[in-house]
Amino acid sequence: MEAAVGGHLVARWAAESGEAIWAVHDAETGKVEATTTCSVGSLRPDEDQPGYPAVASRDGRYLAAGPLAFDLRQRSGLCLAGDGDRKEVLLASVRDDGTAYGVVSEGEEVTDDSTQTRVQVSLATGRPMTLGIDTEVPMVPLKESALFLTRDESDFVRISVLQNR
């Protein structure tokens, strides 16, 4: 098991071909709810750091963990791992409409959060769209608003709830 959220477990195994298969399982029954193939070896790439957390949309249809996203209704998954043509996208939250938010991974630890490229991804298409330089990624998208956790100039945590536009 790599991650868990809201009654679902995210697990990985290797197919005979060696390709990594990722699946979401119902935590009670073990039933597979969605799968995808993805070159990501682990949701915890650095054993000294916590892994990518799993997050779910409010209605429970969508689940995301690092570069993986799943649509449990369609029983499908999406891999946003980097390859020779694109950088890896790490997802942090997902809305009920299948819009996910995250950052582009630069491959190395980024100490200044303000330098990360923030993106919005439609889980229907898998295409990331760059957000404005001062745009924050919501930690928890809500029905009519979203919760944001940021830090101010003194490095104090700022909690904000903003209404959708």
C-alpha cells in the first residue's frame, strides 16, 4: 500500500512486463476500483521525507496522489509522471468537477515555494494549464469556495477561505 484516503487504498505492483500498475482498492472489500500504468516507482520517492498524500474530491469520485489521478466512476486512472517530453505534475487537491491542482516537479527539492510552477489539470483530458505566478493552489476545494494554507512574510501560517469566482 502506498497511500490511503476516505476508505480507499492506493497500491502498486509490477506486471510481467515490468510495467508498474497502480490501483485504487476499496479499503473494506479489497475490490479494485480504478487502475492505470505509470512509471512512478513510489509515492514516497525519498525515504527520509513523507510520501505524497492521497486526496479525494468532496463527492469521492476523484482521487489523486502525487502524479497519479483516478476517476472512480469511470474506473480509470491518469499518470502525470515526467518523461522525455514533459515534466512531472504533483497533484495536491481535486474538485468534484474533475479539476485538479498541483505543481510542476522540478526533479530536485525546491526550498522556495514561490518558485514552483502551479498548474490546473482537467482529469478528463490530462492536460496541465499553468496558473498565474501569484496563484495559490487550494488545499481543500469546497462546493462554493476553497481553503488555502500559505505563509506570510514572517513565515507564519495563513489560513484563508475564498469564494469561487
